[in-house]
Amino acid sequence: MENKKTDFSQMKVSQSNKESTSSSEPKVPEIMDVRQLAQYLKIGKSKIYNLIRHKKIPASRIGRQYRFSKEVIDHWLKEKIITSGQEPQATLFGTKEEK
């Protein structure tokens, strides 16, 4: 009987490993709607609509619905990366000494 318990416990461990690997990386569709994009970016749907309204995010409108290409969104995200190499604001607007 002990062999059967050992086999069962090994099988149970094997199943849990399969579940953890498949659920850790959800499949993202190539074309997403607002709900899917919100889940992908981990922000609210209202924020997505706000970005669309202000033309800050690349979107395609089909009828009354919006669609987003994963490839285009990924490229857009890479363009929006903020680096530490930016100039301080003081030099952009001038200093008091220049006036």
C-alpha cells in the first residue's frame, strides 16, 4: 500500500507543477478589446477610455468598439519608457539668472 501512496503523492506533485506553469503565463491575444487591454496593462477600463479620449494610446475603432494590437501596444510602451537621462526642468524653462 505504501507504494500506491507514494505514486499518488508523486502524481499529485506532478499535476500541481503543470497547473502552476500553465496559469502563470496567461495567453494574450494579438488583438485585444478594452477589457483585455486593461487586464494586460493592469489598469482600469476607465483609464483606457481616458487615454483614448486624449489620443494618448494607439487604438482602432470598429463601429462603436475599440481594438488594440498587442504588437502596437508593446511598441508604444517601449517608446514611453522614462529614463534617468532627462534634463532637469530648471534648464528647460530657464533660470532666474537669465532673466
